[in-house]
Amino acid sequence: MKRSALSVLSLLVFLPVGMAQELIPVNFQSKWFPQAQFAGYFVAQDKGFYAEEGLEVTVLDGGNVNPTVAVASGNADFGTDWVANILTQRDQGLEVVILAQVYQTSGYRLVALGNSGIEEIADLAGRRVGVWGFGNEFAAEAVFSAAGFTSNLDPTVTDPDIDAVVYAFDPSLVFPNEVDVASAMTFNELDQIIGLGYELNTLNVLDPASIGADLLEDSIFATPQTLATEDFKGSGLSGREVAERFLRATIRGWEYAIENQEEAVQIVLAHCGDTCAGSGSRQSPLIHQTWQMAEVAKLVRPAPDTQVGALNQEAFERSVALLVDVGLIENAYTWEQVVDPSVYDALQ
């Protein structure tokens, strides 16, 4: 992939008159609190990659914020979210378009104790399964439905196959006493469970991909209105031009983070609060974020020749088909309706 690595000096040539000394403010909505899940954005910020593109990017904490709602309502210019939530919110009338795909493979897993008798997704019937809220429950619902199970997440079901227990992300709150299976991301909660004293070889980690129920995660998106803006925040640049600059610097940040993981972890730690240790983890923030950075790198660049941020139409359409099949969305959105590849393509 060819990209122009503009220096600050060369960038000024292209900025409108009067903008030479000003950076364009951009708000980016993350999906959670600061951690290595978003390392590429923090690296781009701290290494000056955004500034070299003429941008001053603020990374907004996610926490309990719904990223798609935040961007669609104008509280942020760009955001990252799972495709399931993006499309579910679109069913509610919130229109955003996907510009790039950061995670090329899914990190969502279901975790049980090795001696629980739960060795595959088919064994979830009759079990208590911990799931998250705020749009993150869609991943679990997709797994249940794809496996042919009902759950109490559907209020119309009277005798569900699975007792879904909604909890606030921290596995130590429920696992293993309140639930038989916990939701986990490979880069976060899986390590938190290990931090609770359960070695990895004592756990059964179930991958939704084993039944074709994996969904795309961590897409970068914006509203069509932002892209169509002719004068983004009075900068003299169009929204599309700002999107290209933001995406170019972000991809550069992710590439740097993957290739310089120890440094990236230190950059992330400088932005972290208490959440950097991982809720419920007995491990230090350094240990947990080092694990997280290594696992995130596998999702962002699963193969040496993977182009960071690349859009995969087949994976998108498969996610849409699954979400329609399991009843999470009503409309079978097309690639053209939801994805705008022109911003990413402009970077080639």
C-alpha cells in the first residue's frame, strides 16, 4: 500500500491560507476506556502522525457510551464500533457509513472451566452464560441463534435453552460462581480470567467462528453528513479530505504499534487510568496491556501481508446475513448502503 507520509512542513503547502498554524480539531469515539485495544489511535496521537496530517485528534473514552449513537448524534466526528451494533442502530434510523475495518478477525469468545463439561458451543444448552449490554450482547445473541438455541434475552421466549446473565463486563463479578460461561475478548477478559487464578490450559475457550457465528468488530465509521461537509469546522477542507487524513494517520499508527509493541504499550499506559490493569485482573497494567497489545496485533494483522484497515466485502456480507438470519436486524443491508470504500481507496 502506498501512502504519502507528509511532514509538517510539506503539509502546510496544502493547507488553506490562514490554517498554517492551526490544527483541525477531530473527536474520535472509542468503544471502551483507554487500553491497547485502541493502541493505533494513541500511537498516532503521541507520535505526531495526526499532527502531520494537520489534525488535533481527541480520543473520547467509551465506557458505557454507544459509539454509533455518539457519532450519529454529532458528539463525535469518527468512531469505532462492532458491525452488529452499527447495523442494529441503522435499523433504528441512525445512519453511519463504514470507512475502514481495523480488526480483520473477531476476538469475541465464550470461556468455561475445563472441567465444566462445556467443550463446544453445542454444550451451552441448559447453562448460565454471561453476556454484556450496551450493544455488545448482539455477539452472544448471534452465537445462540446460530447454534439453534433460544435465550431469555428474547422476552417472548417462555422456556429458553440458555439462561443469559447480563453483567458489567468484569468477569470477576460472575465467573465461575454466577455463570458457567463468561464472555471474553481474546485481548482483554480472557487475560482477566487468567488473572483470577485460572491457567489458560484449565479453560475451554469457545470460538464462534467454529459455527460461522463470528462478526466483524472495530470498524471505523462516520456519518454521510460529515463526509459531505464542504468546510469541516471552518478548516477549508471537506469532510472527506479530513476523513482521508484521519484514516491515513490512524493506519500509520496501527502499523507502528504492531511493529513496536513495547513502545506502544508504554504510550497506552500513559493514557490509562485504573482500567488499564483490566477489571478483576491480578496482573499489573504493564503485564495486562502487553498481553492485550500482542493479541490485538493478531486481529489487526492476522497475516504478514494483511493491509491494515482493509475492507472485506465478503466478511461484511457474511456478517449481515448472519444478523438477518438470527433476527437481530430486519434489513439485509448491502455493501453499497453501509460501506464507503472511497476514503480507504484514496490512500492506495
